[in-house]
Amino acid sequence: MTTVALDRTSRRRRRRRVSSRVLKYAALAFAAVVVLLPVYVLLVASFKGAGEADPSRAWALPESWSLDAWREAWNGEQYGLLPFLKNSLKLVIPATLISTVIGSLNGFVLSRWRFPGADLVFLFLLFGLFIPYQAVMIPLTQIFIDVDFPEGIPRLAFAHIVYGIPITTLIFRSYYATIPEDLIEAARMDRAGMLRTYWSVVLPISAPAFVVTAIWQFTSIWNDFLFAVFIVTDPGQWPVTVALNNTTGSLVTPYNVQMAAALIASLPTLIVYILLGRYFMRGLMAGALKG
Amino acid sequence: MRKIRRWGPGLLLVSPSILLVAVFVYGLIGWNIKVSLSDWRQAEETSGFDTSAYKELFPSGVGETGEYVSGVATGEQSDTLSTDPAWIIDLHHALLFTVAFVLGALIIGASLAFLLDKGVKGEGMFRAIYLFPMAVSFIAAGVVWRWLMNPAPGDRATGFNLLFDKLGLGFLRNDWYLGQDWGAAALALPAMWALSGYIMALYLAGFRGVPEELREAARMDGASEWRVYRHVVFPHLRPVTLSALIILGHISIKVFDLIVAIGGKQLITQTPAVYMWILIYDARDYAKGAAIATLLLVGISVLIVPYLIYTVRSERRV
């Protein structure tokens, strides 16, 4: 009698557990579908031909798959993004490399070759991570004009390097804080100077932090719009975000071209994310300070 | 002397960064404040002292008391500058956007982390999907979301409205970001889409940071799984929640790209950061643009400075 009752409750409990698990997966899958919905729209629309622009069929798959929109958004006469993709590359590669190196040196000193007040200096730098860049934008554009800084991409690269100092320093400082103090002390015992210690002890084990920081900088510089729209006045030097906004902001641009353009402009960062997602995640965590 | 030889090179190596940040962060902020207090309100640069830009950004009542306190004799007859109506609209948008975005992203992110916490098949895949919007620019995301949230009526409907019709959920049709009252909340949807995954990742790390022994001990005491969460796990997550709130709040205050990508320069979607851009680029009203930028900075500093100090202090304690 009691065993039967027990059996029944345990069966009920198991059933409840199964149904709660089904519910859990359903919720997770639903969230995944919602997150991917914009990707579906982008892909489907970008492969439609000019003749399929009828909005009532917008959610449907293309009747015939066409690359016209991609071709137009890539290097079409009117909407081609190619020159702006080149601008973005010319901006992103040097800016990322330089700011990563600066971050590494700063992070090393502020965690493992400290001087009195190093924490205060770190705090002083860190504030720059959170400021709204609007608060420096007017004088920044002004200062570039005043000192006759080379126009366009060099200005933008300079801005990204300077305002990248806080985040790159933060990521490296947290990373270097995890290397054992003994390693550094051993080098000091050997009377190795600062640069020598950095070069022969610290740098060889820095690869993960370099990858994390470079991905972070690459993504945020590639995706930046605010600095670019304020600093770059010559349309020939626009990075791809500004060009994309200009293309898609106009109502006459066919929507299949808009979608293809948005995809093309996002591909570099998406590829980095897909290939190096693990490191991308670590950068995000560093961005959250102690999170 | 030996000490200086020990730490001198380090300071020297960091000093270019200190200098750059001193000039380009702190110095330019100061310069910006100076511009905001100037009469540079047209294309040509002028540098006379003038507080009219700020007066236009505060409800006129505040402006009057300000004059009264400073004892200006002409306070009574001064033609009080009326508050800029666009700015009032911006503030409403910013408030609504912030509330919707911060709460939405926080709740979605925490819930997803909660669901993933206890081991799920395909966790890596789910995580990768939820987090991928972080790699996409707001400009590119805005292109799709503008289409998804297109409010065009009747047969010209696209995006969600069309989808709702097809699914027989026509009553859900709405004006999205062009809605008179709730438009700014609709603009928060793509922002939630972009950042919920990030919040999920933060919380998931927080959940995983709770020592398993603690959970086990509570279970041994006969606590139900829910009570384990309530009394053991959740209290551990307070620092995560604080970080998440700070991150979301500061993104929200300065939101710019997304709004430009979706709404352009329309007043109905305008936020303070967008207005600042319009003032500089179209109206050439530098003092007022700088004043808005200063207010954005003040808003964010109120959020960030205590947090930074708290973080560095607790780091030192460890």
C-alpha cells in the first residue's frame, strides 16, 4: 500500500521534473530563435532579387536566390561599400596593434613593476573608460584643426588609440595580476631591468591577453560610429559604419541592398567572433571590471 | 635613490599614457565645459561668457531660482529663457528608454543565466547564440530592426506587424518606435537584443562562482532547490547585479548609434546624445551641444565614480 503510494508520488515528481526540463529547453530555444530572427531577415532579404521587393512576402524565402544585392552592396556603383571597408581596415589594423602594445606595457607596470601611487594612476586612467565621448568631442575636433593633424583616418586612429588606453590597460593589468610574483622577483634577483623582465619573462606568456585585447579593440573600433561621424568630414575617408548609415538612411535604397550592406559591414567582426569567441567573452568579462 | 631606480622606469613608461589621458580626457572635458559656458552659439567661434545654453536645458523654474540665489538685481524683469521643448522630449525618451532597456536586459539576461546554470545540453551553443549580437555594430543592427519595427499601416506593413498578422496576432500590431507615448521603449528592444547576452554571461559567471559546497551544505540541511537559490546563490550575485546595472545604465545614458540608425534625426526618436549631434552639425550651436555633453558626463559620473572607488577599495582589501 505504502509502496504504491510512494511509487505514485515519485512518478509524479519525475513527471514534473521532465516537464520542467522540457519547459526549460523550450524557453532557451525560443530565446535563441528571437536572437537569430534578425539574422534570418538579413539573409533572406539580401538574397532576393530586385523583383521580389513586395513587402507582403518579406518573411518568405526568396523565390529565386540572387546575388545581385550582395554585388551591389559590395562594389556597386551607387552603394558599393568596398572603398569604405578598405578605409576601416586602414584604421582598425594600426589602431588595434598600437593600443594593444600600449595596454600591455601599462598593464605590466601597473601590476608587476609598480611605483608609489600606481593604484591612483590606474584609477585616473580608468575614469576614461566610462566617460561619454560626447564630453570631449567638440574640443577634440577643434584641437585636430588647431594642430593641423593629418585629416581623416589618422585623426580617427589617434582618437581610438588614446581613448583605448583605459580598457587595454585594464585587461592587461588584470591578466598580469595572475602571473606569480616569484617569476618577476626571480628576474629582479638576476638584476634584470624593467624592459628586460618584460621582454623575456612577461611577454612570452602574454599571448592570451594580446588576443583578448586585440579582439576587443578590433570589434569596438570597427563598429564605432560616434568618433567617425564627428571626426571624419571627408566622405572619401569614411569608415564602413558611416557609409552604411548613409546608404541605409536614405529611403530610396532597395531593402535587399540595405540588408546585404549591413551583413557585409558586420562580417569581419562576426568572423572574429565565430573563430575566437572564447577570447571575445573574456574581453567582455574584463570590461565588466570585477564581474 | 635606490628606490627611485627601482620604480622610476615604470613611471616613465606609463607617463605618456598618463599625459595623453590627462590632456585628452580631463583637459578636453574642462575645455568642453568652457565651451558650454560660452556664447559660441553659431558657426563662428566666440568665447564670451554666457550661461544661456544651460538655462535652456533646465526647466525655467530652476533658472529663475538660480538667478535669485546669485543675487542678480535684474532677476525680476529678466526675460526668463524658456526651456527648450526638444530637450524636454529628449529627457522623456531617455528616461523611458533607460527604464525599459535596463530592466529588460537585466531580467532577460539573469533568466537565461538561471536556465543555463544547472547544466544544459548544448550550453556552449546557446551561449554563443545569445552573445553574438555583441559583435554586431548598432548601425548594422539598426538596419534590420528598423525594418522589423516598421510601423507602416495596412498592406505596406513589414517586419513584426506583418508577422503578427500572419500568425493571427493582429491585435499586437503597433507603431513601435514611432509611437507617440511608448516609442522610446520600442527603441529599447534592439538594445536589449544586443546586450542581454552579455548580461547572461555576467550572471552565468556569477552563478558558477558560488562554491558548490555551499549549495551542497544547504541541500543537506533539507533546503529545496528553490530555497538553495534564494538563500545561498542569489545573495552571492549582488556584485554582479551592481556591475550589470552600471554597465547598462551608462550605455543607456549615452545611446547614440542605435537611435541614429533607426530613427535618424527625427524628434520622435531623439535622445540627448542625438540632439547634441544635431546641435553641432546642423544648428552649429556649439555652446548648447557642449552643455548637453557636460550633462551626459555628469549623469554618468554620478553612476560611475562611487562604483570605481568601491571597486578599487574592495580590490585592495583582497
